[in-house]
Amino acid sequence: MSNQVYANNQEVACKAGAGKSICAFPDVCFTPPENPATPPGVPVPYPNTGMDSDTTDGSRTVQVNGQEVMLKNKSYFKQSMGDEAGCAAKKGVVTSVNRGKVYFIAWSMDVKFEGENVVRNLDMTTHNHASPTSNTPPQIFAARMAMAKGLKSCNDEKQAVADNCPDGSDPNETCPDHEKAKNAEAARKRVKDDRGKDDPQWKRFNTIADQEWNNYAEAVKKNDCQKALRCFLSPYDPSKCCKGQTPHHVVDAASFLKGPEFPKQPRNEQPRETGWAKYDVDAAPCICVEGPNQTTATHGEMHTRQGVVAATHPSGKWTLTEATSAGVAAVQKTFPESNCSPGCLEAQLNRYHENAQTTADRRQINANVEMTSDVAERNRIAAEMGVPSVSTR
């Protein structure tokens, strides 16, 4: 049975789950044949795998689907698999066992059951223990990302992450350095606050900041791990993006809110449109983009690409299917190097929005996406998206 309980937007590891920590390598075990020249056997490296279903010594009073939950420094998987052939007398070169226990070495810092930290999807493990000392280096606990769980349409994207993200490390460790962009943004804001946008100095700092954000966006696009991760949507808050990135709603949050009627309210507190009472701005699916606002770098590109398509609906309304298609097309145009399939993106979006809808009828939503006021830029993007230019709309 699949686990539906999350901590920090990652699935909690528990006996009822379907998670695996796969291919922990190398698990070096002594392997037959034994002879006088090699009394302990031949040391051979094996890949090891552990599974949720082998959870042992987990929580007692808090359960998921009637089963125990993995806890920090207390629980373990009772066995690992993959090194069975390493069965000479010595077995593991460090632990002297094979098929040993699996322990977690990372966990949630702020979610606890029974006073102990819970462990989650992507927390690191070590394998083939007889005692707390392990026979393998740390490995990421590879269960499933929350918004793509069980989606066969995302199999190619999952394989791309497996192929391109360093095994045994946090994928966010591959994030490029964003300090130059951050500092340029701070300088732009400081000059704007001090002198206003009409000052020549602000225009110079504005150009510098835009260039630094574009440079950062290019660095992310050239990073094979981040390029693969781009296809996996995640919540707006808590953000799963690199520190220099911003979560951007692939179907704009304004589509589901009565924002114009309540302009002074924070977005996540605005009343929802009829039929969307369960829509949550923070939980809705986002893609990680570069740029702190709707006009900068890839963040600006996404807004403008979605905006020019939304503007072809003069009534200010469109269907969820139309909004989803526009968002997916914008992702593919903005991030072609990530090779995100429409099927994978649509499946993640549909899973969330279908659950957020509270009426059976398919009501139209707001076709309202903020974008740049630069008409030339709008027209350029409109041509890319295959829609009429601003001047004819």
C-alpha cells in the first residue's frame, strides 16, 4: 500500500510505504572461492537495496496505514539485498556480514513522532550494518517525488534525474552560485529606493541586475542535474528550488482567486473563485525559474509566454485545459534543454487541480497572467507562441 503522509513535502518512510534505497555502492564483501592464497575470499563490490517494508523498531503510538514509522537513530530496515554472493567467511570487509541492516543518517529537522525526528523520501542511508558502522557510503533514499508519484508518464524524467544527479548527495548541492545575481538585485533595489526609476543610475543598475539573472539562468540550464529536475513540479511554499530560483505557478494562481475584488489581501488569503475552495496557493504546482519578479530572466519569460496566450481570451475567462496547455507550452519554449514531456507536466498539474476543484461542473477560470508592459517583447513572444500580436488584439 502506498503511503500518503508527508513531512516537509517529502513522503514519510514507514513500513506501509513502497520506498526503496537502491544501488548503495560499493558494498564490498569477500566472495568465494577461498583458497590458501586468499583465506578470506575475493573482495567484490556489490550494489545494495533496502525497502520500506523491512522497517523495524519504528513508532509505536503513531502509525501510517496501521504500520510503524521510521524514527531517527532508532529504526532501521532489517535487511538489505544485493550482496548475497559475498558469502565467504569474512563477508563484509567492514561489518563482517552480508544482507545487513539499513540505517538512515538524515531526517526531518522539525517533524517528530513520539519525540523523535521522522525520516523521509530523499533522506540518506547507509547499508549492510551489523552495528552502527556501515559497509557502504551514504545513499539518497529514493522513494518518489510528491507531485509525480506513481505517474508512468514521468518515467523518462525520473530516469534523467537518476542519470544526471550525483548519487549519494542532495540534488540542491548542484545548484549554481547565485551570489552575483543576488548582490546585483540588492543594488538595483537600493538605487530604486534612493533615486527612483527615472534616475540614469537606476537604469544602469537595472541593466546589470537583469544580465546577472540571465547569466544565472544560463548556468542552471547548463547543469545536467538541475536541467533534469526542472520537469518535476513542487509547491510554492515550502520551496524546493535552488536559492536563486523562484517557484512559479504553471497555471497562474490568479486563475483561481478573486484578487481584483480584494487587492489589499495577501494572495494566499484572498477568497477563491466558486468551485475552487480547496485551491491552496502554497501547495499548488510550480516550476523553478530564475528571476525575483515577473519581468526578469526565465521568470519573466514564463509570465509573458502564458500572458500573451491568456490575452487571446477577451472575456477574461478560459478553461482549465486551456490554461494547462498554455503553461505546458510556456515550459517547453522556455526550457527546451530540459526535454520535459507534455504528458509528465500535464499529469502533475491535473492531479493537483482535479483534487482542488469542489464542483462537478467544469467552470471556467480567470485568464489573467501578469507580464511585461514592453509591447515589443510581448509581440516577440506572441510570435513564438503562435498567437496574434498585441497590436492586433
